Amino acid sequence: TNIPEILPSGITKYEALGKELDYKKIVPRCVEVRGFKVKVSKIPVPVLYGPAFEGERVRKENLYVEFGGKKSTGFEFLKYSAMDTLEDGKIEVIGPDIDSIKEQSLPLGIVVTLGSRNANKDFEPIIERQIHRYINEAQGVMHLGQRDIIWVRVSQEAFKKGFRLKHFGTILHAQIHQEYSAIVDKVQITIYSDQKEVENVLEEARKAYKERDERISGMTDESVDDFYSCALCQSFAPNHICVITPERLGLCGAYSWLDAKANFQISPAGANQPIQKGPILDDRLGQWKSVNDFVHEKSNKSVEKISMYSLLESPQTSCGCFECIVALIPEANGFMVVNRDYTGETPLGMTFTTLAGSVGGGVQAPGFLGVGRYYLTSRKFILADGGLQRIVWMPKSLKQFLGDKLYERAKEVGFPDLPDQIADETIATE
Ligand code: SF4
Ligand code: ZN
């Protein structure tokens, strides 16, 4: 309540809320910040629609039908196609609609096809990732995950009010036009709910996901001329700036170098700006004069220099959205990592939330670092401090999330069994 539609610049979040809240306890997520800026739009669907419903859950007692998750196949995929093959606003449903089924679970494939005179493959994953937010903002509809791990639920109330499969399309059509009019002319949507059809199209989608991943994983910090900044979180951490390189994604995990580059093309005056690399100052720490100058200027002169590859010497600052915290355990002469989803104790005697209080807020905290999960498997992961082989502890869920990537990287550094040698909470928490 009482949140202004547009947050005036310079006003921090808790002031805007008009409450005295401990900033550090908020541990804000980027998405909340973006929520302030999104206008509540009139979308022709039979349920209420707006950012207020984004975090809403649909519980089992309330469930009418669900898609994906553990029960069925579910995916979403967005691509550009030739303009003349598309009809703007066309929404097709292939398979049974939700008023003609008896079971509570259906497969789902959401395919969005865009037409544009300035189509660019780099934009596809960025707009695709908004599907999560767009669908979530409908009352009584819950959306989790992305790509081929989505989980969508529709509540009994939403169904009674008339929500049907085609409304996923109505929402996506309206929202993509509203937010991406500069790079999108036509939006066409096909919703699949027939198992065979879902599987057919999923094959094409998986090929595209893989190509996207390969494009970024083949890139190195040395192979590019520019890094990118991200200043999105300055609305609540005014001195924080993320520097994003091909081998180090934003600490929230949501922005890779390719994403930042594409965002810059979409809005040249926006939050992602190129930083021309120029000559390197220290290749062990990963310090560039241009990066230091940029960060000094944009951090309101509060941070003089940052190392891209160290958490002990001039580490990057953290806003509060980090997926993981890496921290020094002096007694073990190593580091531990804890991810946001892990709520238990860590060997430092602190939970993720307690630790987050001392890491966030845009200050440099040597020995602590907020990072995106995939930075752990980067070849540049805290290279100056010894890299992956210095990790002595991480929660099991994080090991599972990183999966094969962690084993591949361990092999590369010459310790193929490392992931099994890193302790987790089932071994010890002290
Ligand atoms: Fe915030 Fe950094 Fe993520 Fe940008 S990349 S949204 S500044 S955490
Ligand atoms: Zn942030």
C-alpha cells in the first residue's frame, strides 16, 4: 500500500514505504524494484492484474489445474520469426482447454513468436525471461521457473471467473507490446496442452536453449573489448554498481554479459552501460583502470577500485540480491558458499539471512562476496584467491543445482572428486 507508481530518483525503498525498516533486513530482490516502475495496466483478462499479485501462491487446497512442475511437461520459449509469416495478436490453443478436463494436471508449452524490423537473437532470452513476471501478475495464477522447468498453477477462483488457456496469450501479447515496443512489432502466441505436440515443440526449444548457453560459455573476458555495468539496484543501494563480464554474471544471477549488452542496445541510456576495457592493471586480481574509474564515478566516489577475480582484495560490492554469499573461513584456510534457498546454519555460525546483513548495502567487505550461482563454475571464480579448489563447504542444494557443471570444472582444475570432498550440511555445519 501507499507505494508511489514511479519512485522518484534518490528516494530509497524504505522511505518510499513510509516505514522505519532496517534496510539490511529487507534483503531486496531486483524484481521488487522493477515492480515500482511498472504501471498497472488494463489487460483484458477475467481476473485482476498487476504487480501486487506477483508473489502470490496458489496452494493445493485452492488448486484448479497445474502445469509442469513434477507432474507434467512444461516449457516456455520465445523466438523471432519473419514478419510476413505472423499475425499480431493471434492466439492459438492446441490441445484441450482447462474446462474440458477431469485431471488436475496438464502438459503445457507456451511459444511466443515475435516479428520485428530490428529482430536480434540476443533479445530473445531477455524477453523470454519476462514471461515469469507477466504471468505471475494475474490474480490466482502462479508461475515458477523458466525454460523447460516451469511450474504454473491456476486457482479455482481464477477458473470460476473465466480464466482459460488463451489468457496466457492475452497477457503476453499486451505486456510485450507495452514494455518492448521499440524492438517488437508483432506478437503471436501458441499454447500447447496436448502431450505429443508439447514434446515436439519442446525439442526445438531445447535446441535453442542449448545454443544460447553455448554462446556465452565459449566467451572469455579476454575475448571482448567491453564489459558492462548494471546500475539497476542503485534505487535501494545507491553506491552499488555491478560490473558484468563474460565470465562473471551479475550477482543476482539474472544478467549475463550478453543480456547486459542486449539491454544496452534496447535502451542506450538505461542501466547497462559499456565499459571499454583498455589496458589491464593487474591480471591476477582482475583490475582495469577503466573499470576502477567507472566504479569510482558511479559509486558516488565511495569505492576506489574493484577486483573482478578476488574476494580478499578490493572485492566487488553487493547490493542485496546475491544468489550466494562466498565467505572466508580462516580456521579452514578456505571459503564456504551459501545459497539463498538454504535456511539452515553454516560453519560460520550464521544463516544466509544473518550473513546477508553484513555483506549487502553497497560496501566493500573483504572476505565476503555476493555472487550469482553460475560464477562458481566460471574459470575466473575468485582466481586470485585460489579458485574453486579453496571451497570447503556448500549446501547440498547448491551442489545439486550446479550439477555436471561443477564436476566438469573440478576436473579442469585437476580435482575430479572435489564436489564430493566439499562438505555440506549432511556432513557438518560447524
Ligand atoms: Fe542488481 Fe547487479 Fe543484478 Fe543489476 S546485475 S540487477 S545491479 S544485482
Ligand atoms: Zn541487486
